[in-house]
Amino acid sequence: MNVEWYVVLSSLLFAIGATGILIRRSPIVILLCLELMLNAGNLALVAFSRMVGNQQGQVFAIVVMVVAACEVVIGLGLIVALFKRRLPLDVDALKELRG
Amino acid sequence: MEAVLFFAAALGALGGAIGVVAMRNPFYGVLALIVHLFSLAVLFLLLTAAFVAAAQVVVYAGAVMVLYAFVVAYVGGEEEPSFDPIPGQRFLAPLLGAALFIELSIAVLGSSLTALSTHGPDVSAGFGNPAAIGKLLLERFLLPFEASSILLLLAAVGAVVLAARRDTA
């Protein structure tokens, strides 16, 4: 398989994730769409690493996984904190920080 | 054989991604994301990234998704209201997504990427296996490795601080 197929698939997945972030309003689903975008980036990194024949791209992908895990933990912690304070789980209702 | 596997995994990944965006119930979204992650692991295997594929299945599809499933079960998978706060958001957003995809494709395919060998060089048998990746992580990328471990520790402490606070408000 050509590497280009993987890269086009990765950009398609990235666009789907971005669309999801624009459409959905539940913070949980927005986090899921962020995962989609991070994984699309991972796919491109691994594909380029295969194309160049160098394993450093795969190390990059593993570091991206670590960052994604941290983001998930903090995001889900925020969602649980919101739920405990009985705030609505809707990103359009949570706009107190908006200027 | 490789092409068949690629298209099957690509279809799974696309279906999972569309499911995440389209499912109204967040719990089904989590399940769709698990399908997506497994398909991506197959793609990583096709790209001879065995360790990344294993980490994807064990860490992502295993641990992270269990975390999601627990939080969705705790919060309750309420469906979001269907009115649009911004008029036309539901039609504009897919248009913007399609525009982003077209732009990315032009940027990728129109660049000098095609000048390189598109199949990639032939790699040795140990390419991307745990031994090779571990050697890279512990020699060349030791500092990023340690920094990411500190990041994980900070995230764990932060999650406990955020979620375990008693109700004061």
C-alpha cells in the first residue's frame, strides 16, 4: 500500500474529529472527538515513520499517546467535578469564563 | 492481502469515527471509539509498528476507554438537546470539516511527498518491535521519556485534586 493512502485516511479522520467538535455540545463527546484527532495525527506520524524508514516517528506516536492519556484524565476529572456541582454538562451553558 | 486488510481496517476506522460523531448517546460513542482504535491498531501493524499497535490496544482501547465508560456510567449518558444555539451550525460544521479535509489532502498530496518512494524502504525484521522502540526511548529519547512520566504523574495528581474535592459550592 502506498503511504499516501494512510496520510489521506489520517486527514479524513482528523476532519471528522474536527467536525464532531464543532457539532457536538456534550463535553464527553468533545473529548472523544479530540481522541479522534490525536489518533489521526498518530496515524500520520507512524505512516511517515514507515515512509522514511526511521523509528523515531513511532516514539513520537507513543509520546502523543501519553499526552492524550493526560488530557483524558484531566478532562474527565473536570467533567466529574462539573457533575458533582450539578452544573449542566453542555459546553454552551458553561460560558462564565467568556469575556 | 495487504490491500484487503488496509481497506477493511480503514472502513472500520472511518465507521468508528463517524459513529463517535453521530451517536446521540455518549455510551455508544465510547463503543464506536473502541472499534476505531482497534482498526487503527491493525493499520499500525500494517505499517510495521508492532509496539505502537500493542500500546494502542492495551493502553487506549483497554485502559483509557474503561475510564471513559466509567465516567459515562457515573454521569449518566444523557442525550443532548437538539436545538442549535448558532443558527445553521449543523449544516455549516460538516461543510467546514469537508473544507479542512480537502485542504489537508491538497497540502499532503500536492507537496513533494510523491517525490519520495511511496512504498517506503524495505525495513529490517526488527523494525518497530518493542526492543527497538525501548532502545530508542532509553537512549536517544531519555529526556522526553522522563518528562512524559512527570506529565503523567502531574495529570494523576491533578485529576485527584479536581474530582475528589468535596462539595463546597
